[in-house]
Amino acid sequence: MNAQTQNLSAAARMPPSRRVGLDRLTIQNEKLRATQRRFAYPTVLLPTLGLAIAAVEVAAGLVGAMEVTLALAMYAVTMLGNTVGLHRHLTHRAFSAHPWVRAVLAVLGSMTAQGPVINWVANHRRHHGNSDQPGDPHSPYVNQGGPSGGWRGFWHAHFEWMFDGEITNAVLFAKDLLRDPVIVRINRQYLFWVTLGLVLPAVIGGWWAGSWFGAFQGFLWGGLVRVAMNQHAAWSISSFAHLFGSRPYDTGAHEQSRNLALLALPILGEGWHNNHHAFPNCAVVGFEWWQVDPSAWLIRLLERCGLVWDVKGVPPAELRRQKLRRPAGARA
Ligand SMILES: [Zn+2]
Ligand SMILES: [Zn+2]
């Protein structure tokens, strides 16, 4: 096995709880935790309110091509910021990127309203280092160190975990990003980027329809409804893709990541979550020709344009064979 394949199969440099101690994984500061909890309410409730208004509009027949186009286009662009930028590039270093590509992806990912970029990365690295064990911020099986499960576990993993107010120790999990002044600035300007993600479709909607109602529709469909879609898409990976689906790769008995084909296209390739846990540092998550992975298509396109490089592609067949799960009793 050469150095590159070793790198692909290694869990990204994420400290597991058994090495660092659970109490160091999060910041023990009650004031900060209370602020975090307060932020969780508008983060969840405002897009939900947008969904409720959108449902009334659908019933009243007020929705046309502009609303659908803005919602889907804004969803695709910002979700790619999340999957390609926050996830595959910044969290897992699955490829290197030109500085402005890195910045644009971080900004687009911030528009999905899932927390400032460094918090997002720190949380996700903590998830990989402690998957479905105490220390995992959003496991359907573990809640604040104790066992969970059933619907309670599902909702905890989907979004309720944010109301725990836990703040992942970014010095421990995202020191590399804390040293990057551009990323630190984008992190600090988080609320600005979220607001821009709401204002931009409002401006386009106003221009498209030539009216203030058009601007409102743009804000609602390209803004709030789109954020709700972003959030439920990303949260579904923590809930559905750790509960339902297949586990072709052996990622250890302690964790339950799964491939869920239904989620693959809507979440731009992230539904192949067991593949991802088996080879977390790969830029490509769909390993088979039929495993659609639109995020990888964008990475390959950027690579052809010379804007990203060192792309860690599909792991070599031999390495994947070694990781395949074997029936009980079969010889390794
Ligand atoms: Zn996972
Ligand atoms: Zn990941």
C-alpha cells in the first residue's frame, strides 16, 4: 500500500474521544452554550415558518416557474458550497483549491445557515472521530453520553442536537482553519452571508417579476424555503443515513453509517454515506458508475479548469475490496 492509499483509508486527522477525553471535545462555558441554544431557535424556526407560508401559497395557486426556479437554483448552488466546500474540501481536505475557489465555496456553504464555517467543520470532524459513540454531536444512537434510539434518536440526530448548546472545541478539531485568515473572516461574517443568501434571491425575484411581490416571492422561495431544503438535506445524512440503508463497507461495529440511494441525488452525492465513512478523505463518494455524485462532477470540472488539484478520487479497487464487509464466519 503506497502513501496515497494509506492516506485515503485513514480516518481524517480527527482525534477520537478515547484519546483526548470526552470533556475536551466541547467548550465548557455556560454563557456561550446559552447563546448557542438561543441561535438554534431562529435557525430552525424561521425556515420552518417559510415552509408554512409556502404551503399556503401552493394551496392558493400563487406558485409559478419563477418560485420553483429560484428555489432549485439557489439550493443547487448553496448546497454545492456545503458538500464540496465545507464538507469535502475544508473538513476532509479531499482536494486542494485556488484561494478564491476555497473562499467562494466557504461563503456559499455559509448561506445554507448551518452555523459558521469553522463550527461546521469542527462538528463534522468530531462526528467522524466519535461516530455513534459518546462524543458524537448528532448520533441517533447516543444522546449526551447516554443511549438513545427510536424516534427520539431520529429527531435528536436530525436537528434537536443543536438545542443541546454544545460547542465543539475548534482548537482541537479545526486548528488548520483557525490559522487561515480568510476562513476566519468568513466565519466571523456568518450572519452577513446568511442574510445575503436571503436578499440575493429577493433582488432577482423583484427584477424578474418587476414588483415588490416578486421580491417577496424571491425572498421566500429562493431564501427561506431553500434554506429549509438545505438544512433538512444535510440533517438527513445524520439521521436517515445512520439509520436506514446498506452497509457495504466495514467501518467498525461501533458506527452505523449507511448508503441510502434515495438521498444520493437530492443531497448531491452525500447519500453514499457508508462509502464516505469508509474512505473519508476521498473527493469522490460515489464509487460505482451508478452511484450518482453531482458534487464529484463539480470537483472534476474545477480540476479540468485548473482551479482545484490533488483530487483524491475513487479508492483503488484492491483497497476497497479489503474494506468490504464479509458474511459472518467468512475468512478475511
Ligand atoms: Zn456520518
Ligand atoms: Zn464527512
